[in-house]
Amino acid sequence: MGTHVTDSRLFGDQFGTPRMREIFSDEATVQRWLDVEAALARVQARLGIIPEAAARAICEHARVELLDLDAMKREMDRTSHPIVPLLRAVQAICPGDAAEWIHWGATTQDIMDTGTVLQLRDALAEIEAALRDLLGALCALARAHRDTVMAGRTHGQQALPVTFGFKAAVWAAEVARHLDRIAEMRPRVLVGQFGGAVGTLAALGAEGEAVRRGLFEELGLGVPLIAWHTARDGMAECACVLAIVAGTAGKMAQEVYALQKTETAELEEPFAHGKVGSSTMPHKRNPAVCETIAALARAARAVAPQAIEGVMAEHERDKIVLQSEREWTARLCCLTHAALVKSAWVMRGLTVRAEAMARNLSALDGLLMSERVMFALGHRFGKQEAHEMVYEVCMAAFESGRPLREALLADPRIVAALPAGEIDRLLDPRGYTGMAGAFVDRVLEEVAPKLLPGGAGR
């Protein structure tokens, strides 16, 4: 196994995805640094700050495949610095003195922060796409099972009837809100960093603001109000949002896990012949993918405190915080993306056992419908008195193992108020799902625009 599971040849795709590893690979990281340096050179050449020929040479050689990353790594170890070795590597391949003009007026953190933001932009695009894929699968489940009645549960116990479509619609609405959250945080998170040594752009004087704005326009990033070298609230916000997103995936996976238990058996994650549940028990059909998703969510959640800790950075620069972010940024994106991709796969192929849901509705021999009976009696006796009446009947029925119908019919006050035929009607769970179907329709209508790229935030 690798030193971290996201990079493991064996386990990497359980805790990450190939695309996310590509975005945060060493090659992609260095290329993003080079992209920033090249864009800076182009802007400064247009403004007459550096020679155009130098800018052209810098841009032509700002390609990671031209650099020896192993040599760069050795130089990073020797210098204890990440960007100076990069600048020296470019200088070694640039003709003449062109590379003397690279990094003009910038500081290391400008290049690295902006490079990280470019990577986050790519990562968020992948995460948004995975969220839409998941949302589409949830909408399909909600639509298909709009009226599939099942037991709703509170405190781990059967409570009242709902529909599985209603449950899926609750999940869909939550996922849709995550698309909104990402859209809303983009202007705060996807902003460039260019301030020079302490953020004041002193090295560029009066031209500093023009360079800064031109650079971020060139890169397609937002322009911050002021340097954010030690203002890490944007990074913390991004981490918290991604942790919440992963948490939703974990919550859904945990629900499938719970409802796949043998005694319940209402749901099952996708199964194909060849999937093995146990090395010793051949019969096992374990919710292995859901277990992994729940684990991913827990790991992602653990990043949030670390990111918030980074908000308390010192003075005008604080490398301690930057080193911390360098450790968790790629890891969190990998964990979150993997959780979403796996969740979409689970929901697209989810087995919904309507017959088991129907069977479990009668597990309490009618007690599931106590509220409906209580409100029917409340019209005659008042709500509180009706509650006491039905409570006593329910407790006696539960303790004796007697069906609620029999216990109700044995109570003279209740029989006087409710004929047997009315009691039978009240005990039918299919007639007591409230506005479940209407809520499903409302969610499907509301989230439909978000299924398309660019639909978040509508």
C-alpha cells in the first residue's frame, strides 16, 4: 500500500479517483505554477514592464514536460524552497537572459496559492459533475417510487408510513443545495493571489494593480479586494463545504446500509455475480461500497477542523498554514469526489424491494398507524384524551403481542366512536402518507434545472 490510500495501487480507487489524482499530481501542480508564471509574463509584456521577447521565451518553455522533476525535487530538498528550484529549472532551458524576467514582482506564495486555486477550479468542476450525476439518479428513484409505501423511522423505530420516493426526494433536495453552495462559494474561493512579498505590490509600484487585474483576467480567476496571504477563510469555506457534501454521501450510504440489513432487506446496493461478501461465509451479500462511502465521509469531515485552524494564520505570511493546506487539499478533493462517484453508482443500480417494504409495514401489527387512530378519535374526545386512550391500548397491545385492531375493538369507548370498518380503513398505511407524493413532485420540479451544467444556483 502507498503511504496514503489515495495514492495506493491497490486501494487508490476506493479513496480517490483517477481524474482527481491527475488534477493534483506533481506534474499538474508544477504545470499550474508555470501557467501562472507564463500568464504573469504575458501581462507584464503587454504593459511594457518586461521585454516581449522574454515573455515569449518564458511562455514557450513554461511546460512541465521540459523540466526534470527529479532534479527539481533534489533542489527543493537542498534549498527548502519550492519555487526557486522551478525558476532555476526554467532559467536553465530558456535562451539568453529571458528567464531573468520570470517571476517579476511576485512572491512564492502568489504562484503557489494561485496554482492551488486553478487546481481547485478543476476539482470543483469534477465534483459538480458528480453531484449532478448523483442528483439525476436520486430524481429517478424519487420519480419511480413516488408512491412506494414504506415505514418511516425515527429514533431507529418505525414511526409512520412514508414513501421511498419521499426519502429519495429528501436526499435529492439536499444534493441540489450542495450545487448551490458550490456556486455561491466560487466567487469567494476561486480568486487569484498576487501581492508580492507582504501583499502590498511594492516591487511593481504604480503598475502593480494593472498587473494584478491583468493576471487574473488572463487566468479566468476572480480579483480579490486585497491580498489573502494569511486570510485563509476561502480555503476553510471550501473545505467545510466539501466535508458537508461528503457527509451527505455518507448519510445516504449509511441509510442503504441500515435498510440492507437482513431483518429489514428493503434496499440493496448493486450486486453482480462475482462480488464476494466474505472469505469464509459464501452466502454474504455485504454493502461493501456503502461502507466505503461512509468511511470516506468520516475522513472528509475530519479535514474541516484542520482547515478552520488555518484561519488563524500569523502576520503577513505563515508557511505553517500553507504546509497544512498542501497536505489536505488534494486529499479532501479525492475523498469527496470518490464518495460522490460511488454514491451515484449505488443509486443508479439500487435494488428497491417494494415487497419487503410492504411486509415491514405490518411488523408492528398495526401500531404504526396509532397517530391516525388518535386524530380520528380526537375529533370526538379531544386530542389529549384521545392520545391517552390510544396510548394505553397501544402499550397493552405491544406487551401482549396482540394486533392493534383487536385491542381497539376490545375498548368500548373506541368501538362506540369508530365502527370496525372505519378502524380497518384507519389502519391501512397506504392511506396515510400525507403530502409525500406532492413533495416528491415539488422537489423534482425545483431541482430539474440543476441537472444541467451551469444549473446550480438557480
